[in-house]
Amino acid sequence: MTNTPPAALQGACFVGLDLGASRTKVAVIDAAGQLLGHAVKKSGIDFTATAQACLNTALEMAGARRGDIAAAVSTGYGRGTVGFITDNTKTEIGCLARGSHHCFAEAVTIIDIGGQDNKIIKIDAQGRRLAFKMNRKCAAGTGAFLEEMANRLDVSLEGLNALAAQATEMIKLGSYCTVFSATEVLENIRAGRPVTNIVKGLFYSVIRRVLEMDSLTEQVVMTGGVVAHNPYLVEMTAEMIERPVRVAALPQFVGALGAALFARDGDSAEPRASAEATTNTGNQP
């Protein structure tokens, strides 16, 4: 997908709004599915206001106005708060599957590392959902976990990537729990161990947590804001699973893109391979 905006919008546009617990993302596409505009902001405490601001920015990038919007779909934690633009909603699972299939038209396993939860979604070559699993009971292994660790180390979330990439070795953490991991991090710092090696250990714990959720197919795609800001996490994942990992041009917007595609197509249902194939939804602790 491309983020090169046109000089002026030709015809109607379609909008996808992904209101996550941590970040709100908006994507604007044309009838061909080309990404014309996008925007992201911290969701904060007012989802409606944040969505309004992101929509305005994305439309401006697309060279479009509210009146050009033919349809919109919302997804994510706050998807019910955008009645100002649409009441049409889709699940995060469905939108991630749809957006990923648009970017990679083949059978894949999608690993989405979000702010508050992680997801593993399997789709076939037609984009139909085969199965999914989520980790929602604990922040361990999510963006919130890394953000808390970044605060402990007094660096930005994006700054973790450069630190991990500079590591000469890896200090593995023994705990998945965010609170206990923070204690381990402080203990390693007091022991004089390099921060770079500690951060690589944090990345490893995130990947290990995700990989324990489910098996992976041959083709793996990673999405989410954590992936967007920490490409070294993708490198480490590829090393651990011993095969390439693919990433969309804008991994943080795959869900919003999927919502926009649903808006364009007017789909009333999310494509699934079969009713039986969707029962694999067990949450992991």
C-alpha cells in the first residue's frame, strides 16, 4: 500500500477508523483501494474528539472533504464512539484480516502486537479467516508492557529499537508479569549490565509470549504500532522462527485499512472459511 496523496481527490472516498485503547488510526482510500490519507494520535480519554482530529488530518492529506466520504466503518476498542461519521462497525480481527489480505494476497498468519493485546490470525489465500487467538488477560508482551519498560529506562518507546539493535548479547528475563519484569530490569541496571542487552531481552520476552499463543503457518505477517516503531522486533522474530517475516508499508494502519475496505465494499459479513474454523478463539493468560 502507498501513502502518496493525490493532488486532488477524484470521486468518492472511503474511511476506516481504528480506535484502539492506546492509539486511534484513520485511513482514507479511493475506490481502487489506494491509501490516500492517514493519521494517528494517542486515543486519550475522549475517543470521539481524537477520531475527529485524525479524520480531519487524513482527509486533508487525501485532498478530500467530509462530503466526499461515501461510506465509513469503525473498529477497535472505541469503535462505538464515532456516531458523528458512522454506526457501521467491524471487529478488529476481521479488519486486520481484510487489511493484511489486501497487502499480501496469500495464505498467512498475522501477528498483531497492539497496545493492550496481541492477536494471531490465520487466513487462507482468499482472505477468509481460519482461526484466531488473543492475549487479553494480561499486558505482558503487549505495547503497554514495552511502554512501561521504556518509562523505567527513561527512553521513548521508539528509542527501544535502537538500543536492542546495539546489543552484544541478550539478558533474558525470567518473568512475563509487567510488575515483576520491571523489578528484574531495575536489578539488572543496578548490577551494571548494559541497557542495550536488557532491552534485547525485553524484545525477546515479547516475541516468546506471542509465539506461545499458537503455531504459525509458513508465511508470517506482523502488524501493529509496536511493529511500526520497532523493526528490530521483526528481525528477532524472523530469527526465532527461522523464516522471513513480512511487514506492510504502514503496519500500524492495517486494521484501519481493512475497515476502509469494508466501507468500500459494503460487506455485511466478514469472510470466513467455515463456521467450524472460527471456533479457535481461546484467550491466553
